[in-house]
Amino acid sequence: MFAIVDIETTGGNPTAAGITEICVVVTDGKKVLQVFESLIQPGYPIPRGIVSLTGISEAMLKDAPVFAGIAAELHHLLHDKIFVAHNVNFDFGFIQSAFAKLDMDFHPAKLCTVKLSRKAFPGKRSYSLGEICSSVGISIQNRHRAGGDAFATSELFNLCYEKLGSAQVIKMAHATKRKVVLPPALTEEDISRLPDSPGVYFFKNQQGKILYTGKANNIQKRVRQHFDVKRGKTALQLEKIDRIDFETCGNELVSLLTEAVAIHEHWPEWNVSGKHVGNKYAIYQYPTQSGMLRLQTEKHRKGNTSGIPFPRFKDAKQTLGKLIVQHKICPVLARAEGLCHTPGCYCGSENPERTTLHNQRVEEAVHQFQHQKNQMLITGPGRVINEKSLILVENGAVVGWGFSLGMKENTAIDSIIKHKPDIPETRAIISGFFRQHQPGDSGMYQIKNMHNH
């Protein structure tokens, strides 16, 4: 199965730009089987040139989801298909980067229709999407929009598939299973017994000591990747692994929290990135002498709970940029005195109207994180059908979590959850979760403010 993908973005570099629109057309090489299309809030301003090219403006994206809001559905759609695009590395790079920011593994086979059309239709003057489509009789409707370009690319792909045959197309996509080398103490049967559901896995030595723990949306698939010839464990490391244990968690959030506590309690020698990942930075709001509120990213002040915490400076900086865009805060006034000179911006208004409007928007931006100070209950998918996971959070700290089948309204939460240690790592994880999810959002997780019930 092939997923034909096209995206629109705010720029050319996934580290400094965001996705504004995506369209996925699933095909078997002959006909369209499924379509996914969505506008996306990029978290970055859209340059005027991009608006002119695509017609996508910030006003159009006001009610669009952020990437995290569609990530689960998109990952499910793409992960087991061959990823196809025109100049595939551009689209693939943005999407892989967006998944990586959510700690979601994404490594499907990929195929470029530029290379494919060169093979199927040699000698053409140009292989840009517009030129090659025109030369083979494909009309592009709604050019430079994800839907229009994706449907045109899917027609081009189907023509190439018909001309070259499935065997050659598959070969060009390198859609072969990666070679793996298992630890001497393990067999293929040991790996096949691992579940394909979300959870945490543990590499253990002969004495039962945990060497490494990791989380995964698909435990078996992630474990296999550790033994990949090209990017797997060294021979010495493989010899140390005697068995693999696991704990199913139902969803990614519980998996992340379980992994963090396991690293904290067992301190596995191979876990490096999971150690000391607490909130080291924060966005702080403070008033100036003129009464104008400012937003500033700096090192987390110990004991100060007024800021919006982050584990990395990059995360804090990116979120500050998103808040400024989402709440239409003047980017200059947010950080310093001055005017941005953007036509129509409120910074050109006279005081006190300018200060009032500016402060209102800053306070609204910061307010969306204030629910972290309350007692919150997060429910999500469980380990089996009809089961729910429950995570209790109080004042930004994870109290604990558990699972329930058919929980009733009067069920005592404390009878379900298992209390966990309050550690910086779980605080950082839950803070990141609340930056992506709000009470009242629909989706995989539901958030309830316990003080209101």
C-alpha cells in the first residue's frame, strides 16, 4: 500500500518552520482507497510570500488543530505504508521531525515520484510536478495546496506504477525488511511474543538487572529496531541481554510516565537521555514600569511556580513563539518596548488602549496553563477493550495512575491509582502534555478538573 503525501509549510527547514496543511492519498497503485486532509496550526508566522503562493493565511488556521492533535491518526495511517511524495525528502523530513517532537518513532520506506517518473518517462524537459503532470496529461486542480498537489501526485504515481510494474516500484522503494541481529540468548520466538501495543520494555541481564528501559507505541516493533544491523546495539551489548520483559500501558502518556519512574528507580546503565530531564527552563510573565506585560524565557527559578515549565530551552522558545502567534500578541511588545510596524497591529494604537489590549492577550496566553495548578484527572485508552487509564495530577505533580474497567461516577480515585514518586521527569512529561491538551478537548485523552466536580 502507498501513501501519497503533500504538505504546505511556512518555510523550507523543519527546525525553523511548521506545517500548515497536509493531504494523504492512499492508493494500491491503481485506485484511491482513502484520503486524509487537514489544515494545521504551524506554530510559526506565515511569510507573506507563502500566503501569496498557497493562499493559506493565519486567519484560515484559527480553528485548525496543531500537529499533536492529528498525530495519532496520521501515524496510524502512514506507519505501515510506503511514503510517496514529489521531492520526497522535503515532505518526509517535515513529518518525521514533527513526529520526533512528540517522541513518536517514524521510519517507513519512502519513494520519490521525481525519480519514479524519470524511470517511467525518460527524456522529459522537466520533472517538476507542474511540468511532468502537464506532459503526461494530468491536470492539477488547486495548485500549491496540499489536496490539489497530492491528488495530482497520486495520478502520476499510478501511471508510473502501471508502466513500471509493482516489482520495480517496490524495489525502488527499498521496501524490504531490515536485517536484524538478535542477542545470543534470545530467539525470534522471544521477539514475536512481545505485544504490538503501547507500553514499556526492559532489557535485562542474567542477574535480572535492568540494562535499558524504553517506551514504545508498538513494543515489538520498537524492540526489533534496537537489533537493526545498521543502527542497533553493539555485539558486546547484545551479549549482555539475557531476556526482555515488558509492561503494557494502554497509551503513550502512561508509557512515558512508566518509563520515567523506571529510570528513576533502577537507573539503567544504557539509559542516558532519560536521566535528568526535569524542567530546567520556563516562560515567565512580568510587568514593566509602564504597566506593559512582558514574556521572557529563562532558566527555571527554583521554588517559583508562576512560570510555564519546560525541560529544554528550545521547547520554551518554540512555545513562546506559538503563544505569540496563536493569541495575536505583538511580537515586539511581547519582549521589549517598540513597534512591529505590521499594518493593523494593535501596537500602533494609542495608550492606554494599547496596554489594555496587549496585557489582555498576554494573560489569556498564560492562563491556558493555569489548570496545571489544580487537581486534574486524565483518562485515556486502557490495555484492553473498555478499560480506561487514569492519571491523577495535583499542582503540576503526577500523584499516580492506574486502570479501570467500567468506572462509576462515585468510584474513589484513590482505590484505583497506584501512587508514584514526585520526580522532575514526570513533572516535565505532564507539563508537556498540558501544553498540547486542554480540558474540554475531544480526542484520545479526556481531562477533568476535580475541583469542579
